[in-house]
Amino acid sequence: MRRKIRFITPGRRVAARDYWFGIANGVLFTLAEALSDANLVLALFIRELGGPLTLVGLLPSLKNGGWLLPQLVAAGRLQARRLVLPVYRKASIARVIAWSALTATIFFAPELGRGPALWLFLLFYAAYNLGGGASGLAFQVVVAKVIPPSRRGSFFGYRNLLGGLLAFFIAGPLVRTLISQGSPLPFPYNYSLLMAVALICIAVGLFAFNMVREPAAEEVGQRETTRAMLSHIPRLLRGDAHYRRFIVVRLLGRLGMIADPFYIIYALEVLHVPAQMVGVYLATRTISAALSNLLWGRIADRQGIQRLLVLTSRLTVAVPVMALALPFIAWLFNLHSIWLGWAFGVVFLLIGLTVDGSATAGLTYLMELASPADRPRYIGVSNTLLGIATFLPVLGGILVDLVQYEGLFAIAALASFTAWRMALLLPEPRALAEKPAEPPEPPEPTEPVIEQPHVP
């Protein structure tokens, strides 16, 4: 007979409670992000509304850059706070308001007109993600406090696994039904319904994480201005070789994702894949991302974060390579566009395999590399530099006009390959933490000092 596990002490009960509230937050946000995917759903919304490829490339930049860029500003303030969850709560309210306005903008797009609707949509989308940036660092600090290093791999793995499964069974079919040619709702009301469902998930997910009981920090740094935080960037990069190499790996990885918003546009407008395949691609990506966490969480907990970073970097190389190879294979075997559409799903399967593992590795590597007092500064500087790199997909829209889609995919493949090779040089942060400190060198012998008599 199986015995029911009970958390006896108050500390263990709180830890289990916080662990599952954090997972609930991730599950609901994964579902919300699937319903409003910047590289699939919102990219098609922009194109149907008549927006150019530059705006398509801007969407993931606003999403990732809005989440990353404000964290350097937040780091200077949060590193002096013993409790950071109140910052998360204030940002949660702002994010719900911004997403509500975004949903309303899509619903009233016909009345607003194409131009105003596009710019209002981008404004509220940017505001929502900037709110995420304001709270993102607080989220990471709380997770580092509440979740021990040995459980962080499984923590993020469960968030992504359960959220991915929910997205597969709910988001995939809903997107496929509403965006297909036989949609029960006309444009743009089909997209506004998707955003409304995402709003519910966002609101409940934010509420769940606000229920976490954050312990007060035992060690805090000093409050610093944004200018002071910016001044730390050269010193941190010069003084910590492991941190510097990690930043380079992550920046190259971002460059390798420059083509991500354009895979779906390439499939529909160049390969002439049927529009209903969008739901299939979304479902493929979400289920592969979900199931991959069974492996990624195990690797992170048992083999280390560096190993996970290397494996996901290697897989990332295959994404643009496959996008380049599939049209040639289809031409070689004279495949119909329908069969090519199904084969192109491999690209999104690979994206799903890599995206969650890469995100988990990036989040947890710095949590373990930096000391508790330096953690906000390390994360803030890292995320701000990565936030600047997230605007590369805007450049991707320009590169499509200059070197075509194939040239863009080749650039992404080269950057991803370089990131993978450099990831092999990174150390495992847990090994650094476990390395015993070297004993201090004995002081050099000095001659005794003979006091001189006082001379009046």
C-alpha cells in the first residue's frame, strides 16, 4: 500500500505550497503564450491587418525585449530590498490592464482603421511586455529564494511540461479552428476571442504567483541608480570570465533566433502551405516543448545546467538548417504543397524541443553562478544586454528583402552553430560552487619593528 507523503514541518509545507503555486503560474502563462504566440498567431494577425514584415519582426522583439530591457533598471532597486514580491504585484495589475486594452483594440479594429489599430496594438503589446520586464527580475529573485538548486530543473520542467500539454489540447485546436478558412468568427473577432481567453489565463497565472510566500533576504546589496548599474557592465564583463562567456553564448543564441518570426510567413507565402497548418504547427511546437521537459528537467537536475545549455544550443542549429533543406527535399521528390506543409512541421517540432530547455538553462545558470547579493545585478545586466539583442528580428525583416529568406536562415544557422561551440567552453556553476576555497597564503615574514625612544 502506497503511503501518502505529508509535509510535517511548517517550512516544508510552505515550500511545497510555493512550489506548486509557481508551477501553476507557469502552466497558465504557457497556455496564454500559445494562444497569443508572437511567431505564429500574432504574426498572422499583423499580416491580415496589412502590416509589413518589419512589424512582424518587431513582435518577438517587443515580447522578449520588453521583458528583458527594464531589468537593469529594476536590479538597482531590487538588490536593496529584502522582499521583492510587492513589485511583482504592482506590475501584475499594469499587465492585466494592458492586455485588456490590447484585446479591445483587436475587437474594434474595423472601427479604428488599419493604421490606428496597428499602432495601438503595438503600443499595448509593448506596455504589457514592459510590465513583464518590471516584474521579471522579481520573479527570478523569488524563485531563487524559494526553490532550491536541486529542484529548479524540475520546477521549470513541470511548468513547461504541464503548460505545454494544456496548450496542445486547448490552444492548438482553438487556434486551428479560429484561424482556418472555415472559422466560425470573421476577422478580427477570431483573434480577439483568442486574446480574451489568454487574458483569463494571464490574470489567474499572475494571481497564483502572488500567493507565493517570499522569505526575507538575509543578505542585500545597496540601492543603485540606473546610471550606476550601467557603469557595472564593463566591470562585470571584465572581472568574471565565466559570466562574460555566458553572455556571448546567449547573444549568439539570440542572433540564431533572428529567423523565428519568419518561418510561418515563409511557409504560407513562399511554400504556399494551407492556412489551417498554423494550428498544426502550434500544436506540434507545444507538445514537443512539453514532452522535452521530461528530459530537460532530468538533465538539469542530474547532469547540470551547462550540459543542458550545450544540448539545446546544438539542437537550435538544426532549426534553420531544416528550413533550408525541406524545400530542396520537396523539389527533389516532387512533393505536393500539402505534403511539404506537413514536412515543414519538423521546423516547429525542433523549435519546441529547444525553446523550453534553452530558457530553463538561461534562467538557472545565472541563479547558480552569482552570489545572492550579486544575483539581481548579474541577472539585470545579462537580461538588459539580451534585451537589446532581441530587436534583431526587426533587422530580419530588412534582411529578407536583401538576401531573401534563404539568406536569413543561413545567418541564423551560422550564429547558432557558433553559440553551440562556445557553450562547450562554459563551466558547470554547481562545480564552481562546490569547489573548496583555497587556503589563504601565509603572510610573508617581516623583520621585527624596534620602537625608537621618544625624543622631545
